[in-house]
Amino acid sequence: MPRLSVPAERDPMYYVWGELAPALTGPAGAFSDAVYHKSLLSLREFEAARITMARINQCMICTNWRTARDVPDRGEDPDAVPEEFYAHVDVDPDWAGFSERERLAAEFARRYAVDHLNMDDEFWTRCHAAYDDEELVDLALCVGSWLALGRFNRVFDIDGACRVP
């Protein structure tokens, strides 16, 4: 049950994001749209960071989301990121199917969410060896969006399906 008053005939997600606090939900939605349509990250790097954050937030909408499938106008091949990839993200960082940038994207997301004050020099050396500054800012903005907005969905339980133990 959503933790907000949602009319019975309304979908909680559309109601909350479309009608409540529109001065803020509108710009927040625009930020989310920019993340999905303007990011410089490759789809696999993007998804490695995104699914890591989805699991941290325990948001079922986010966990079940597949960017290539759910944002078709992005023009990505839905088969570019197989389900096997998702099965290993944030579970098996040493999986041979990850590139170094994909591993770092997932690690960045995890540290950003749960250990942001311990992003030490060694970590930043690895990040700067793989990404340029513009890509790192892009990654941080994407991760920040997912942390805030995915957690927003989870806190208010507006998807009605978030029942992660």
C-alpha cells in the first residue's frame, strides 16, 4: 500500500509523479529523463550502476527495469545486456563478462550509496584510469538520480510491489 493517499482508481506511480508537488516532481522527472536519454555511459556501464543502486534501494520497479527494453527511443539493442549480466551485477564483481569500466560503474554506485566517505585515493586512481572527468560527473549524476528517486519510490511504497525482505 502506498504511504500516501492515492485515489483507488489511480495508479500510485502516475498519481504521485504526475500530480503531487508538481513544482518538484516535474523537474525531478525531467532530470530522470535526462539521465536515461543523455548519459555518456555505454548501456552496459549504465546498467551496471543502475541495477546496483536498484538493489541497494530495494526498489522492485528499478530492479525489474531494463533500460534497453523500457526506453525504446534510446535506440539500444534489448539483447545488448543479457539477463546473465544482471544476475552477476553487485553479486559477483569478478565475473569474466564484465569490463573494467562496468565493474567500476557498479563499485562507484555501491560506494556512492553506502560508503561515500571512503572513496579513497586508490579507488579514484582506478576511476581516473578508466573514465575521464566528464564521464565521472555523468556517472555521479546518474547514480545520484537513482539513489534519490528510487529511494523516493521505495520510501513511499508507490509501486505497490516493493516487498523485498
